[in-house]
Amino acid sequence: MKRILTFIITIVTPFIIQASFAKSGLLFNVTANGLPAKLNITLCLNGNGSLSCQTYTVSASTLSIKTTIPNHTYPAIGIKVNTPGYTPAGCTPIPNGYCLFSASDTTPSSLTINPNSMLNYWVATNGNDAASGDYNHPFLTIQQAQNTVRNNPLRGKYTIIVNIRGGLYRLNNTLTLNQSDSGSRSGSVIYRAAPGESPVISGGKQITGWTLHDPVLNIWQAQTTVSTFTMPRQLYVNGVRATRARTQAFPNYYTPTSTGYTYSYTSGSDPQYPPTWAHPTDVEFVTATQWKMMRCSVAGVNNNDVVMQTPCWTNANTYPLPWNFYLLSWLENAYEFLNTPGYWYLGSTSNSTAKIIYYIPRSGEDLTTADVELPVLQTLIQGSGDQTTPIQYLSFEGLSFQYATWLDINSTTNSSPSSSSGYVCDQSGFHLLGTNHSATLNIIGHDQNVTRTPGNVSFIYAQHITFANNTFQHLGAIGLDFDTGSEFNQIVNNIFNDISGAGIQIGGVSPQDHHPVGSQLTTDNLISNNLVQYIGQEFYDAPGIYVGVTTHTVVEHNDIQNVPWAGIAIGWGWGLLDPDGFPGLPHATQYMWGVYSTPSAAHRNQIRHNNIQNFLEQLWDGGAIYSTGYQGTSITDGQVISYNVAQNKRVAAGGNTFYTDGGSRFITLNDNVSLNNPSGFFDYGPCNKSDSFPAVPPSPELCLLNSLNYGTDMGGCIPYGDLNFTNNYLGDIIIFYNPCIIFNPDYPVRLSLNNNIQVSSSSQVPASILNAAGRQ
């Protein structure tokens, strides 16, 4: 036996037959049936003291094998399956990879070839898409691995793993997944980093060929192949976000008009930025006040009159003061604004297929050797199911998603639904597109018809999708977005860092979200143990994590820090989407958004054990955790906010740490902690500017309110009630701050403040709460 096995390992050449069998034809008769599988196998036979092998290709996985040698039983026939991922059932291969069985010409052997419990493919930056995709012959692209998995007849029957080796994978197009890429409960499809390696999936172009353009200001330039119809919004130098060239805050001498602004300088010491830009349509005007931020581009300049793009400008001004486009926070994206290290500008040229990047290096940056990345792809991964067939059972593990942008916001092509719509925020990254918006209805500060900010990694009608141990960074929209119909998904142990919008967005606010039918429901999703930091870098109104109108979403044990507005925001509608049409906003009227006879999908959501630090860093009128609308039908099935620690709010920012806003109902808040979160102030911008907010009766000129305190640890504007604050550790345990009480003095009802404890330091808080908050 030992002699036979020694020979088996040395002779595996296909179609080699020993001379003694040359007249006998094939060594074996193989009959195949059962589960379809294209298999390549090698059979080896020992006879008369010599070894012979034969290679076969079969199209099924159940084999019946007889020898062609008459009147003899062979006790040690060897079989090896050459197709990766398959093994003969009930066999432990010997070291050379063969399994042994016996057969004769009269007594066949029946063998079943099973796939391994996990089928593995490999991708490497030095791979080849024409290769087999096994460990030694990896694919070059993730797309080729995807196509191979999609066409594998065993997909869904067994777990399939795509192992992505370390290195940079630049995507020219979105990796688009649909139901044909799904796994199943029996076998998921996993895209993961190869063990011990760190692959990066990038939507960026590396910019090289830098030359000195202006030695006085140290402005460098490089040409790109970006079309003039494409406007990437971010640039990164050695992994650090650069700043689009901008003016100082609150530029003066611009007076609002019906179509934009008129510039008029008569006297004063404020810096001047006259509208004499070489490429005025590149310029973006920005306003940021209270919980809103808006960005509109210039359509043209006529002498000193700046005409803004519509419908962006029109939509922005469907809102009343101070939530419209009136106060100028800064101007952005002109060559003339380049004056500071770290500033950049992507400029137009006469060549319609190219743009020029201008950049002033920071100290220590050498553009001849620096890694300069311009994100040009909007979506890295798009996973889409539908109401009848969701995309499901996919996992993404240990990957880094980087350098994607948001192109639609600046689109000037007629094919884009957001053409010229800019960014007109309503709240939490939801914004106005198109022309279906009413100033009459928007007097409440909110619009019923809003659009979500897209995800740089995005899924819709998705179930049992897992993102674990990944990094999302240097992104220009939402880091990870799960849209309508998302169920049983898990977002765990990831890092979200340096993102223009929210880090995580799950669920939505459209009719199919707040009153879903069947599989439109977003339910039973988990967001756990993630680090979310430095989000909202470009769109200040974005929360760290946003949860729309969903059922049983659990947000737990996350670290959320350095966010411009709220740490976690949940819900929508301010009562107007709930059965009694509660008017939870100033100037709202009952049922103004329609009559709903059934409750919304908001039930049983839980926000617990999160550590939220350094919130409201740019805007005000927000909090560590912000809720709106009914969150159930009773306290029993309502929202629970528990064991969260919120600390170190920006001192000047007015807001409520635990903010139960308009229409909030059926919320229990227990055992939460607030540390170092003083009240803060109103902030309506400076006085004595051409665009300073005028008086809004009954208030005086709004900037005069800036010295007044706003908010406390508990509060909200016209919540409905049924709010239980119990056993919390707060700086202020008495005041529930309701700045809108004059609009509806009868609410909130059934507000319960029980056994809350006043604290001023962490030493007064149980260590068990502090230690359990955040990532574990």
C-alpha cells in the first residue's frame, strides 16, 4: 500500500495510460448524475505493479465508477478533484490530496463529490481576470469575482467567500449587486479582506504631474481628465481632506434679492469679495444657521448682481426666515479665494474633457511625492433588491471604502433629476429636489417632499446584509445607507471617519417608509459597536447616525464624536404623519400633511449604551440624541433611550442633550447621563451685515437674541407627550425646555420626570453605566 501511494503523488498527468492498458481504452467507466456541477477529476489505478492515471470532466456530482479491467477488484484506486472547493464525501485525503476507494468491472463504486462547506475565491492586485480565481491564481478585479460567484450553481447552497488581498482597488464603475448576487440562509456570500491583509476599495483618481503655478502664493496646479460636466467636491492630500477655497465667514456687502444677491460696497473694514470671478458658475454660496445648511451655485453675474441657480434658490426660499437662503455664511470654489495652505479649487478650462486642480500645499507637503486623491465615483457599492425579491445574505468584512464623492449635487446635465437643485437641506441630510415645493406649506420650516442624501455604499430592499470590521472614510455623501425595505441587517464593529454627510443612515421618511406596505417595511436592523467620528464635514446638518421611520432598530454601544449637529437622530414628521395629525411645529395645522388612519412604522426602536461626545460643533438647536414624531402606539411598544452617555457639547451651541422634538410621543428615557453640556445660546449670525437677519415678529432683529440661553438636558419644541424621564443623571433635572410653548401651551401631556439625579462630574455616575457606554 505504501508503494502505491508513493506513485500516486508523482503521476497526475492527464490522459497518460501505461502500455499494458493501451489496447483497453479508458481505464475507468464513469457515470455521472445528481446535482449539476462541472468537475474535473483525476482517477489513478494500480495494476500489475504499475500506476496509471486518467483525467475526466463530468457535469454532475454523483459518480458511479467501474474499471475496464476484467475480473479484478482494485482496492486502492485514488481520486483527486481538481476543481477548487470540492471534496469526495466521507473521505479524508491523504497528504498528496488523493482519496482511496475500491472498484471492479462488475462492482462499481458510488462517490458523491460535495463542495466544501466554504467555497473560496481570491482577488489580488497582481491577479488576472482570465485566471481560475483560486489561491494561486487570483482574479484581478472584484467585479470578476462577483461575476464568477453569481454564475456558480452552488451559490446559495453553500457559503462562498471572496478573499480580497491587500492593496488598492480603484473602481471605474460602481460595483452593482442585485438578487443574482444573493446568498441564502444555507450559504451566504462573503466579500472579505484576506486574512491579515488590508484592501482598499477606492472611487478616486490619483492626481500627479503637479507644477508650480503661482510662486508668490505657492499655488500648484495639475491637469485632470474630469469632464466639465462632473464636479467632484473633495480632494485629499496624504489622506487629509483639503478645503475647497472659500472666503472668510460672513462676507459683507451682499444684499439678498428675489434672484440672488446684489453686491454694493460703500465703506467698512470687512474684507471685500466682489463678484468679478473668472468662472462665476463654479462659485457656490453657502448658508448655515440653526439646524440647516444650504448650498446653491451661481447661474451668472450681471455687473454687481449675482443670479443664483434655480430651482436651488427658489426651493431655499420656500422656507421663511431664518431658515431660508438669506444670511451668507461664506462663498466657496473660486480661484480668487485661494489664499490659505490646504485650500484647493477645481476650475473650468476651454477643454470640455478636462479641468485644472489648483492647490496650496500645507507645511511639509511635497506634491511631487504626495498621494493626492480626487474622488470621482459617487457610489462604490450599490445593492438593490425589489419588493418581491430582496437582495440578501451578503457580508462585507475587513474592507476599507474610500474616496467617493457626491456628483448629483452639482450636476448640470439635463439627465440628472437634481440638475441645478444644489443642496437645500430640510433636516438630517434630507433635502429638496425639483420644483414641487410650496412656500405656503413650508412656513413650518419643513417640507413634506424631501430626498435622502445618497450613500457611497448603498442598499435598498436588502435583508440579512452584514458589514463588519470595515472602515468608511474620506467619503463625500453618506458613508453607509440602507434604504426602504431593509430588514435584519447588521452594521457592527466598523469605523466611520471623515465623511461629508452622515456616517450611517437607515430607513427613510417617504410614504413607503412611514406607512409601508408589506416588504417596504424597514425592521430589525442592528447598528452596534461602531466608531463614528468627524462626519458632516461638508453638510453640517448631518447626524452621526440617522434612523428614519423604522421598526425595532437597535443602536447600541457606538462611540459617536466630533459631529456638527446631532449624534443620533431618529424619526420624522413632527406628529403630522401620525393618526391624529398632531401639529408639532409652530404655525402647523392639524392634518396639513394628510390624514393617516394607521400608525407609522415607528415602533420598538432602542438607543442604548452609546457614548456621544463633542456634538453640535457647528450648528445649534440639536442634541446628543434627537427624536421627532410618534415612536409607537403606547409606552409599551414605544422608543427606549437608555444608558447613553452624552458629554462635551460645544459650549456656545444652544440645544437639548436629550431632544424630544415636535410630535415626540411614547418615549422612555432612563439611566442616561449628561456631563459638561451647558445650555448654550441662540445664534442667528452677526449683526450689521447687508444680509443680517431682520426682525421676525414678535422677535426683534434676530441677531439681538444671540445672548439668550437656549436649551437644557431635556426639551423639545411642541412634543406631544407620553415622555418618561426616569433615573437619569443630568446637569439640570427640573427644566424641560420648550421654546415653542407659546404656539401650543397645552403640550406636552403626561410628561413624567421621576428620580432623576443632578450631577456635575463623572464621579457621581455609576461606573457600570459609564463603562458600558460605547464600544465594548
